[in-house]
Amino acid sequence: MCNAPVTTESTSDTAATTDVSGQASATELEIRRLRWQCRRGMLELDHLLDRFLDLGYRELSSARRLDFVRLLAEQDQRLSDWFMSRAEPPDAELRDLVRHIVEVVRERRLAAGD
């Protein structure tokens, strides 16, 4: 099935494109803003979040994208604890997203032979 864009809505400076599955496509402006927010005080988090932004973000549903934005609002130490499995996020959506991010980055790294 082709997921070519079929509609475009422009409400401000962030135009959203919807594919045939109904999933909103990430705009370049959105990606640039998120990439800036992925910059952290911990280099390991920088790499993990930036890599996920490239490898898996565009495949997220609109709801999961909002969860990703919520995740980026968390403090570095808390994120580090969650990604290193020293603690778990308090809500199920963030817990699932953290697991998903780790899986996507790990799978793509193994596929690339890194």
C-alpha cells in the first residue's frame, strides 16, 4: 500500500500532511524544533533521542508524538534513569514510549551492524 500524502492542512507555520492511513506526517519544521529539544546535557541522551528522531519518530501516531514531546520536557537525570532501566516513568504511555525508543534504536543499530 502506498502511503503517499493525500491532504495538506496549513494552520500556522506547521503544515501537517496526512497519508492514506490517516497518520499525520512530520513536517521539516516540526523535526527541526524537536531536534533542538533533543539536545540534552548528557551526550548519551543526545545520541539516543536524535537517533530515534531520525529512525522512528515519523512512524509514530499523533498521540505517540505528543507523548514524545512530553518525554522531552523531562529532566535529563530522570530520562537517563528511564532509558538505563534504573527507574520507570510513572505513566503507562511514557513507559511504553521509552521501551519503544530503546527497541527502535537497538534494532536499527543491529541491522546496520553498529
